[in-house]
Amino acid sequence: MNSNLSDPALWSRLQFGFTITYHYLFPQLTMGLAWFLVYWKWRALRTGDEKYNQAARFWAKIFGLNFAVGVVTGIPMEFQFGTNWADFSRYSGGVIGQTLAMEGMFAFFLESAFIGALIWGEKRLGPRNHFLAAVGVALGSWLSGFFILVTNAFMQHPAGYQVQSDGSLGIASASAFLLNPWAWVQLLHNQMAALVTGSFVVTAIGAFYMLRKLHPTQARLYLRAGTLTALIASILVAFPSGDQQAKMVGRYQPVTLAGMEGKFNGGRDAGVALIGQPNVATHRLDNPIEVPGALSFLAYGTFQSFVHGLDEYPTQDWPDNLELLYYSFHIMITLGTIFIVLMSYAAFQRWRGRLETNTWFLWVLMLAFPFPYIANTLGWMTSELGRQPWLIYGLFRTRDGYSKVVSGGDTVFTLIGFVGLYFVLGLLFLFLAGREIDHGPEGDLVTDRPEEGTRGAAQLPVNGKESFA
């Protein structure tokens, strides 16, 4: 597809790319936090310990703010299917419209109905029903993710469709469409990545409070739950979900795999590049440092498996931004490895009983929370850039899907408007979330700093009562 700045399709792609990237900053946190809320409400129900209710109340407010901004930023994307991608919607609406409608009718309303009960209905509902409200919120958020991922999986690996008499697509088998193997692998990978984001944020707030010596009971709770969940989720992102995702790409999109690794020439015993710069003009990877055989093994299960190279395919079928695809994939992998190392060290520190007292490491945990957002964004960039030049892989090209009646100037104008609006929304979200964090969990003892005259005695919380040690 033409990639110069006068191409209307380029601006439609940039506009949708910007809005969906910004929007996904919020759903990944709601999906990542949802099961923390369920866990804390369950623990409160089982033990009667008020600290778990305090944690659930605090994070439910953060969840609610995040959900609200996610809704506002998600609405424009629905309209863009009609305004900017009308030809694509006309061709595939009979298929992808089904899951998009299900997401709105079932998952979104389930989540939005229960979130109000979770935030404001604790006294009226009682402990058991309030726990069920948390379960409803979690199921709604993950069901929403499922329907969106089934839609995307169809674009990556079409299944369960038929071509209608007018040339558009329709559902041939609902089960084949909903049970698309690509969707289930992608679901596990994506949801574990969302858990990484949620657990890093929970950990960061715990570290923040611990460094400021505020809300010590809650800080310990967040640190321990967050680091353990982050370690488990980070491992699951890599294996088995990431491993299976790579095998899916190798099986169904071999040209994408070649682009992700900068493989211009195919062969057996193909290596994974640790360092290298793709040189599209000369069809080679500059200055490569590779692990021999690793790509063959990861993609196909044996070190001697043949990995196809880009030169085996027509250039019009190559991903249209190989450099960005390559770097997105490799930075994502690097960050994922760092997450595992970081949270393994956190587990070691917890085992030694030093997680809450290691000041420099608390600073690291607090400052690390943006990186899962970056890794998730890069993961989706890898997925979407790798699918190019197709909107629906092997069926419908991107150059055929944009609205021909919408000029590049119109799209640039609305893109500028979205940037300005989302900037204001981002500031508002940061202000409101920062205010909640500054206020802290309700009912928790504010500080364990020594009071004047106590000669270093630390004030410790015991289920809402004060004790001194």
C-alpha cells in the first residue's frame, strides 16, 4: 500500500492506530485488576479481615475511573468502522459485526451493571452479594476481551465464514468462528499480559506507600499480591501462551514470522536475533548476533525445522513496515524477559523477608509500572503490523478497505481533534487517579512513622486498632 503522506489510507490507519492504542491503555488495566478485586473480596468473606475489604474498596475506585475513560475512548472506534473503513465493514460486517455486537450487548452491560454495585453497593448488598458483584465485574471485563479477540483472530486467521452471493462475508459455522484456535491462544496470551499490567500497577502503589511510610498494612498486601501475580503472569505470557502464539504465526503467517525476525533468506537451524538491524534495501540483517537454531525450535518444535524467508514471497505480500515490526517484536520480548527477572528477584527478596525494607528495590518496583503498558502496545503493534498488507489475512487487503469518499484532509482534521481531546482526558484521569492514590485506602492507618516523643516506636495497624512496638 502507498505509504506517502498524501495517501488517505495512511491517515485512516494512523487515526485508528492512535485511537485504539490510547484506548487499550485502559482495558488492559481493568482486565488486570478485575481478579485482584475478586480475590480480596473472597479473602474478606472467608477470613473477616477488614484489610481485604479496604483493598477492594480502594482498587474498585481506580477500576471505576479506568473503566469510565476506557468507555469514552472506545466509542469513537465503533464509528470509525463506518466513517473511515466503510468498504471493510461492508465486506466483513456479517462476520465481525456479530462479535462486536455480543461484546456490547453481553459483556459491556454485564461489567457496567456490576461495577456500580461494586463501588457503591457494599452496605446494601452484604458481604456475599458484594463478592458476587466483584465476580460479575471480572467476568464482564474478560468476556469483553474474549469477543474483541475473537474478532481480531478472524482477521488474523479467518475461520467459520462463507462468501455470500453479493461477495461479502457471512457466518458459515458459529462454532468454528467462536472456537477459532487462534482466538484461544491469543486470549490466554493477551489476558496474561493484562494481568502483568494490573499486578505491576498494584505493586507500584504498594512500593509508593511503603517508601512514604504510609498505609503500611495495605502496602504490604499490594506488594506481596502484586509481585507474586506478576511473576506467574509474566512466565505464562512467555510460556505456554507466547510459545503457542509463535507457533501459530509460523504455521499460518510464515511471511510475518520472517518479518518479525528479519529473515530475508530461509533455511534450517534458523536463529533468533539478539541484536541486528533489518536492512530492507539490501535484504539482510546488519550486525546480527543470533542464537543458532532457536527460531526453528520455537516456531516449529525442532532445531532442524525449515523457516521460510521473506525472499520466498512477493514483495507486495511482505509486511509494509518491516523495520517497525522487527523492533516492536524484539523490544517486547526484551521487556518480557526483564519482567520475569525482576519479579523473580522480588520473590527472592520476599523469601528473605526483605521485600518491604529494600529501599532501592522498592524504587525499582514503583518506577517499573509503565513498562507493561509499553510491552502490551508493542505486542499489539507486532500483531497488527505483521498482518499487513491484509485486513483479513489472505482475503481482503488493507488498501481495499478504507472509505474512498473520506479525504486525507478530513482524516487529519479529526485525528488532530482526537489527539487534543484524549490529551485532556488523560490529564483528567491522572488527576482523579492521583487524588485517589493520595487519599489512600479508607480505614487504613495512615502512617507508621514514629510520633514525636515515642523515641522511634513504630505505630502499627491491627485490624483498624492502634498498637505500638
